[in-house]
Amino acid sequence: MLRRNIKEAPKKKKGQSTVEYLVLVAAIIGALIIFLRPGGPFQTAFNDTLDEGTTGMVNMAERLRGSRPLSP
């Protein structure tokens, strides 16, 4: 009797279905659109980082230029 119940039990599905993969891909594409759009958080952070680096280099160049007298 136990063997008959085991054989008749429905098998569980293992693995991902196509719909689950499509939902995952759609979520990833949506996140990329949000973060990589013009004016998005990624572009803003990237531009802020470039501005800080540029400002630091300009400040250092000004300090170095003022530290040595110009030779004739």
C-alpha cells in the first residue's frame, strides 16, 4: 500500500520556469533603466566624483604654481 501511494504522488517540479526567467529579466532591465538613465543616480554620482577629482587637481596646480617663483 505504501508503494502505491509513493508511485501515485505527483512529482514536484524542479528548476525555474520560463515565466520566472522572464520576470527576472524584466526586473533587471527595469533597474538598469532607472539607474542608468540621463540624470539618474548613477550618472549624478559619477559626475560628482569627476567634479571632485577635477577640483582637487586644479587646487593642487594652483598651490604648486604659487610655491615656486617664476624664472625669467
